[in-house]
Amino acid sequence: MKKEKTKLSENEVTDTVNEQAAEKKASVKKIKKIKPVDETPVAVPRAKKAIAEKSVKETVEPKPQKAPKDDKMTKFLVSMKKSLRKSVKKEAAEAGVSMNEYIVRAVEETLHTASLK
């Protein structure tokens, strides 16, 4: 058996292409309409705590203080010329340490030698 070839007229081809384009646009519009859900928690108003009346004889104990942290790390922004930064980066790489560690060591050494004078 031979399959019969069916020819579509130019109008039918144009209509089919237009329908496919319209379907594609509709699916794109559906995708664009979907908005991400904002899941930011909403702040709930806090209820006011009842203030208890203190008797005159009650003593208020002070809160225990936290022990001070001696060597807490902090960040410090330093501005320098690009050429100096490049030199520091090179020296740190040669020493096998990070730029941060290299700079910290340099500052510590400078302070140590200054305190000996």
C-alpha cells in the first residue's frame, strides 16, 4: 500500500503556524504571570508584659557579667596603593600564608620592636 501524500494549502500552513505561535506566546505569558511567593515572615505585634509591682523590701540582684573576650577578632579596612598591595600579595605567597596573616604578622613585629625601644 502506498501512503497518500496530503498537501496543505498555503492558508492552512499559515493558520497552523499562527496557531503554534499563539500557543507558544500563551505559555510564555503563563510563565511570566507566576510570581515567586514572598515567604518573608510577618512581624507579630508583641503583647505588653504586665509590670509587677516590687515591694520596697525586695532587692534586685545584678545580672552576672560575661567574662571579657581578650582576643576577639575584628575587621579593619585598610587603604593602600595598588603597587603596595601587589607587593604584599607576592610576599605573602612566597611565605606561604594569606595576605591577612602576612599583614597581621608585620603589624605584630612592628609593635613588638617599637615596645623594645
